[in-house]
Amino acid sequence: MSSFLDPSSDPSEPGVKLFARHPADVARDLIGMILTVDGVGGRIVETEAYHHEDPASHTFNGPTPRNAAMFGPVGRAYVYRSYGLHWCLNFVCGDTPGSAVLIRALEPMSGLEQMRERRGADAARLLCAGPGRLCQALAISREHDEAPLDKPPFALEPSMQDWEIVVGPRIGLTKGVQTPWRFGLAGSKFLSRPFPKA
DNA sequence: AGACTGATATTCT
DNA sequence: GAATATCAGTCTA
């Protein structure tokens, strides 16, 4: 069992120690961790937090069929379709129901050839730079919705390193723009977009 | 480089 | 009918 899991927690509800906190704290701590799906993945370099009381969150207006996973146990995936065609991967978390962290970009580390097959012959920096690209490269879709993140095909490993983290406004929103809940690995070449200057 | 456009699921008005 | 936690393609410069 991974060290970030609370050994006393119910194994059917994974990741309580990491995920049962405010989504902004979880989003920050996920930067630098290694995510793989069936062995394909890499280092998380960009995340965004969404909270139940945040107007930009899918859960702001309460439960719907789509967002059901976000009202379920923490430590599971929330996968939704974006603009009708892309998939987006979130980690359900929070100290109250209805929060999640959007995984926006990875630094590819393993399974590069599979990523290229799934996406086309992209340069490495474009394989997982953005939530839609990331899901295509890792073959994530509706079937992963509500799947536990500590069991196959998912694997999430903590990093012992101390990263420098950059913070900024979230991308693509019209509501809640001013809430600075986008987090990134400073200096990474694999971000979906650069962070605005301080 | 930046601006515009098409694709189109799900939710909300 | 309109908006959206997006991306790729195609213009214009």
C-alpha cells in the first residue's frame, strides 16, 4: 500500500489521507506525483481545484447524472465529456462532498509509444499537455468514471522531491476566474499553457 | 503569432 | 436555444 494512504481507512475508499482535504490543498500536493494507467503515464505537472461552493464547479448547482462521482467517496476518478468530444480526468476529493481536482497535464515518462499511437505522431510536449490530450494518450473514458485510483488500471505514486509550485487563475472559465486554483510545476515544458507572470 | 471555426454531450434557461 | 473545466485545423500577418 502506498504511503499516502491512511492504513486505518477502509480499503474500498482509497486515499483518505491525501484526498479528504480542501481541493486546493490536494491540487497543490498532486504536482510531482507519478500517475499511470495500465503502465502508461508520467509526472503530474498541472492541476486545477473545483469546490462545491465555487460557481465554476460542475457541482455548484447540485447533483446531476454526470457529476455523481463527485458526490461519492474521495480517491476515485470523475471522468466527464468536455465540449461533446474530449474526456477530462478528475480526482474526487474534499473535506465536504462535491469537490475534485482536474488533471490538466503530465510530463510523459512511460509508454510514450502507446501515447503516440493513440494521439498520432505528436512531439512529447504535446502528448499530455491539456486535459483532453491527456485522456486520449492514457485511453481514459467513461468506463473509468468512479474507478478507485489506488487499484489497476490506475497507479499513483508519491514523490519524495520538493518541487517549486506556481499558482494562477484557472483556464477556460467565465465564472470564478479570479480564484487562483491552478497549480503547476515551475519551469515545466509540459504545461498546457504558461502561467501568467507574477 | 494570434484569430476564428467546427465538432457536438451535457446542463441550464 | 445557449453555454461550456477543449482541441485541431485554417486562415490572416
